[in-house]
Amino acid sequence: MTLQQTLSIIKPDATRRNLSGKINAKIEDAGLRIIAQKRLCLTKEQAQKFYAVHAERSFFNDLCDYMISGPVIAQVLEGEDAVVRYREIMGATNPANAAEGTIRKEFAESIEANSVHGSDSPENAATEISFFFSTLEIAG
Ligand code: ADP
Ligand code: MG
């Protein structure tokens, strides 16, 4: 077991429906700590940069438009095996395939508007955390 950090984003479909408290409760009930958090509106350029790994995918432009359709809440989560653990709490990308009790099963509207983002590896977590936060803003 290793203490890790991961980057979470509460996406525009969830902020629009006022679900940030319910999502944070799921995160905290699962034993992860929210050690940094801020609400912001991404620009199109920032959304394109954050999701650059998906630039060739057919859904890329729609995904970036969706991510700028309202405010997001970027968070740093900390805990044992936080990267994999948060992916478990989030559930599958497509809410139709998400397990019972997961954030996406309970809250996601669609495969695109699926309420949360979570880093997929410790290396990407470090890159994604530094995209949103300076070390001064993270209080473990
Ligand atoms: P995850 O967020 O589970 O890591 P991906 O990294 O594969 O999933 O995709 C990034 C985001 O792109 C997803 O969370 C979702 O918002 C969107 N997305 C993924 N696949 C599709 C798809 N087939 N159609 C529309 N949007 C998609
Ligand atoms: Mg991903």
C-alpha cells in the first residue's frame, strides 16, 4: 500500500445539478481526503490541453465543449492507492456499465456527461495535479 495523490474533477453536469456535496461525501466516505479544491471555468484552450491525449478521438471536440459548458471543481485527493481507489469509486466511463454505488452509476447523465474525472496512473496524476494546482495550494 502506498500513500498517493490523484486529480479529481467534478464536471459541469454535476456542478449544474448542485451535486458537489454528494460527490464529496462519497469520496470522503471511501476514506480519501480532499487536500485541495477549487471551482473554476476552463477555457476551450485549457480543456483541449487537459484532454490532449484524446485529441484524435471522434468525441474530442464535443468533450471540450462540454467541459467548458459550466464550472468545474478541481480537487487533489490523497489516500492509500488513491489513483486506483478513486477509479473504483467513480465507476466505469459509461454509466451504463458502472457498478452499483459508484459516483457515475448514481449521478452520471451519459458517457460524456459522466460527472467526474480521475487520473488513470500515478504519473498522469502528477501531471494533472500540476495543471491545476501549485504546491502552495495543496494542504495534506
Ligand atoms: P475516463 O474519464 O473514465 O478516464 P476516458 O479517459 O476514456 O474516460 O475519456 C475521457 C472522457 O471523455 C470521459 O470521462 C467522457 O467524459 C468522455 N468520453 C469518453 N468516451 C466517450 C465516448 N465514446 N463518447 C463521448 N464522450 C466520451
Ligand atoms: Mg481518462
